[in-house]
Amino acid sequence: MSFLDIVKSRFSVRGYENKPVEDEKIGAVLEAGRLAPSACNIQPWHFVVIKNESTKHRMKRVYDREWFLSAPVIIAVCIETASAWCRMDRKSYGFVDAAIAMDHMVLAATEAGLGTCWIGAFDPQAAKEVLGLPEGMEPVVFTPLGYPAKEHKIRPRKELEEIVHYETF
């Protein structure tokens, strides 16, 4: 499958088979995140992998959706806020770095036949507590990871002509 085919076939999965994900595939997904680019190559991310049912039960405080909690694996991408690179206006790029790492993992999961779904609408304080994050560590995004329960329709994307501008807006 070509890279563009992988990108075109990715979709948000909100239903997972009750089937474990092989450690080899989880490792490949995490490796894709590890290899993602980051501002000044600081790599401020940490990945928390959740497979244990009791931890997943506690994740209900973080994001209370049955389909999310039923996935065999949940991955959190967190950043060390103090180490992330900042632009001259002091805008931190840690969240951008975390998003790039998650995108690499999502695409690697798609290539492996696994489903994912970006979760940004979660309770950050509950996430810090459930994940046992130390001071200065910020949860940025979660994804469930597993085999999709059914085929999904790919939602349409805007055409290039609607979003691309040359030279000026």
C-alpha cells in the first residue's frame, strides 16, 4: 500500500472487535511515534500504553465513551512542557510535536489494519491523575487502538482548490 493509499484509507473508528492487538503491531505503532519529527529534535513526548482492564475502567473519568473503553489498547501522548521548544513569541510547540507523533502512530496503525480515533475532548486533570503523570507532564491526545468492528465509510474531504493558496491568501 502506498503512503497516499494509507492516508486515504484512515478513518475514525468508534467500534472495536474484542480481539487483542499483537505486541509486534503495538511496537510498530509506538516506533512510528518515536521516529516523528519535533521542533529542534527535542522529542518532548512520552507515550502511555493502557491495556489493563482496571486501568481502562479508571479511564472512564477521562473520557466516558463505551466504544473508547472497549478498545483493547488505549495510547496517550503526553509532553514535558518545560522541555518543548518555544517560538520567539513564546508559543510552545509541544502540542504540535505531540500531534505529529500521534499522526505517525495513527498512520502506522492504519497500515497494520488497526483502527484509531483522535481524542482531544477529555478531562485533562482526570487524565493526569489516572495516568499518574508527574508535575510538568501534560496529556495532549489519546487514541483507542484495535481492530475495527465493521467497515466504515470514509468521510469526504475538501478539494485542494478550497484550501490551497499560492503566494498570498
